[in-house]
Amino acid sequence: MTRTDLEALLARATPFLDVRAPSEYARGAVPQAVNLPLLDDDERHRVGLTYKNQGHDAAVALGHELVSGEVREAREQAWLRHAERHPDAWIYCWRGGQRSEIAQRWLAARGVDLPRVPGGFKALRQTCMDVLARAPEEKRWIVLAGRTGSGKTDLLRTLDNAIDLEGRAAHRGSAFGATDRPQPTPVGFENALAVDYLRHRSATVVVEDESRTIGRLAVPEAWHGHMQTAPLALLEVPLAVRVANIEREYVTAPLYRGIPPAALYARLSDDLARIRRRLGGDRHRRIQDELDSAFTAASGHGAWIERLLSWYYDPMYDYQLGGKRERVVIQGGADEIRAFLAAEGG
């Protein structure tokens, strides 16, 4: 398959049957991949040791011995169920070699013909890396900026020409940004962004202004570097609206999803403690006292949120914006920015 063929395979949301060992899959996969291994981790380890000590033929013989009888039947049945649900699935292993060939052959013997990816996951991964590297040069990019709590992510998700970095990272990109979902692996994050780009149909890519890292994940180097020079759309929202947005997203929504108040309080206090040095001891104590009051005396969360924005996030934003002003192509409220970005889709 050519690079273009592999890109098309990724772009059309192909369901993949990943027959690598679970530990390989856990380090990263491509979107739409389901892990149904030929060998589990222990079996793969034993086969690998045999290959090292006794050679190829002995390793193959051990593999067939380990995956035989009821074990083989169970794994074939899992593959058959996947193929029934996804008749357009493709099979891959690490390099598109023996494991995917065996799975393909065993399925064919059961009357199911699924293609396998030449080069396996390694080829798909390289394709994704190539896409990430060239993406900044292929389209116009606009970065959506604005103060914390402006609703940038909400606005971004209404646009057809946007790529949601925070959504893919399962993190909101700040000291308080952890979500209820675990973050993906770096490999999985990068692969998902590459696939998002391959499916992107507009002439302009819109992304949210981000630091190099989102939680524990890094924005691809080529993307982040380009974002430092791309035009800026600056979303401006009154402080009171921003406070309400923060309370809704970081307090009301988690409580509505069933997070116990004590657990949410502990999470917010831990997040606040992480920025104590930057805040300074006195300001940290003042915000912590107001956070305590919000949970114990039901005094409302507006006070500590407003102080956190005014003392921490806004000064940091103002400093960073100072070096970006010349890149601003539009600034205004949500409706104005949305209309501009939608029109830039091309």
C-alpha cells in the first residue's frame, strides 16, 4: 500500500482488529482499533525467549502449542464476533507479519476474509507522524485565544473547521484541567490528531491557544511551533460571565455527574496547592479560605473563582498576550468570533 492508501484507510474510520499483545496496544493504537490479541503478554514473552535461545522454528512451534485447543477457539470466536460487527475491518500486528497473517489465515478457514495492513501498526504510526509534520504547511491556521473561562472550547466545538486539542487530550490544559477521563497515551493522542486532520475538510484549521503541554501530553512539535506564529482570534468575555462558566464546568457539572462534594473539594484543593508558589502564601490562603467556605457554608463559589482569575490566570494571560498582539486578526464577543471563524472555513 502507498502512503496515500494508508491515509485513506485512517481517514475513513476503518475499524481495525489489533492482534498485538495487550501491553503493545496499551502503549498506543490508532482510532477505531480493538485489541483482540493472538498472544497475550505472557505468551508473547515466552515465545520471544524461545526465539532468542532456540530460533525461529522453535518459537513458532511454541506459539502454536500455547494457542491451541480451547484457547485458539476462544480467540477465533472473538475475531469472528468482531468481523461480524465490522465486516470492513482490517487486521494489523506490529509490522504486518506473522501474527496478523496467522489471524487472517485462521479467519479465512472459518469463511471470513479480512485484509491485513501491510507494514502493520508501524506503517500506520509512521503515516500519522508524516501527517502531523506536514499539516501546518498545507492549510491556513487560526488560533482561538482568550482569558480563562471565556468559553473557547465550547465555541470551538460549534465549528466544522476546528480540531479540539483538549478534547483529544482529555484535559482542559491548566492546573485545574484534569477531567473524569484518563488521558490517552502520547502515541494514541498523536495518532488521533493525525486522523482528525485527515478528516478535516476545510481550508482553515482552527485550534485553541495552548501551551506545549496539555496535562501530561505534548502538542506535536510542528503544530505547537506553527501555533506561535499563526493569526489569533481573540475572544473577549466579561469577568462575571467567565466566573459563571468556570463554576458551571468545574463545580456544577462534576457534582451533577455524581462526584461527591468531598471528593470534588479535595480535587480543587489539590489543584490550588499546585500553584501555591506562584500565587504566594497569603493569596493562596485567601483563596483556600473562600473555597472552604463555598463547600462548608454554601456561600457560593464566585468569590474564590473570581480571585483565582484576577490574581493568577489574568496576569499570566496579559503577560503572554503582550507578545502576541500583532497577530490578532479579530477580537470580540462569542457571536462575532464564531461568525468570523466559520466564514474562514473556506
